[in-house]
Amino acid sequence: MGLENHEALVYGYRLGGPADGWIGLASELVRYNDGRSSWTMPEVSWSTEAMREENHPDHFAGAAEDRLKEAGLGALQFQTYSLGWDEEGHILAAVVHEPAGGPLILDPVAMGAATEHDASLTRALTVLELRPRTAKPEWIMASYYA
């Protein structure tokens, strides 16, 4: 069984990840080191031991999703997307639209309706102590492997 490249339209904030220096964040970053390599993570009060000890973006995503659930924002998610074959980043997402066997198309009404999630996304950024580089959520074409 091989990996397949999938695409989705995602509405939210592109945060990035250790591989791209968290390109979507204006937040302060902290550098960690495991003796073999070093990486950056956003400076947040809820950082976990796993985030500090291993360079793996799933640690950040898992802890962030737990924090969102605790704050009643469990409908939002961290969509992990591909930055390259072995590198990943994150999108704080309110809407993830994947094609059902056809082209990736989203009608204008559905795109406009996504803005109803703007307040939840803004609250989530506050809960997560993150400052994005963009002022508003946006539609992002994301690629991921599964």
C-alpha cells in the first residue's frame, strides 16, 4: 500500500510548521534541541513535553486540538498538509472540502458561508495563544498524503 497525494480546499489560517519556520505565524518561536537536531515551536503556555523533546508536528497538532476541545471549539481542527515529501505544516481549519472523485470545486455560496466560522477561528487563535500573519481566514488549497 503506497501513499497517495490528496487535495482539499481548506478555510482557516495557514500556520505552517517546523519545516517552514511557521511561516503563517507572527507569534514568538522557541527553539528546541534533542541533541541531534533542533526545531522551532510557537511559544505557548500549553506546550507539552513531547513538543519540547521531539521534532514531530503531530505533537503540536494533538495538543492544540485537545486545547480547542477543552474550550468548546472541538468542531475546528488542525489540518496537516504537505510542505514536501517528508515535511508537514498545519492549518487551523473550520471547513475542509475534499472532492468526491471529481474535480475540486466549491460553489460561491458555500465559499461565502464559510465566513460564519470567523468568530470561532478568532477565538481559537486566542485560546491557542497564536498570532497569524493574515488578518482574516482564507481559502487555502492544501495537499496531503494518506
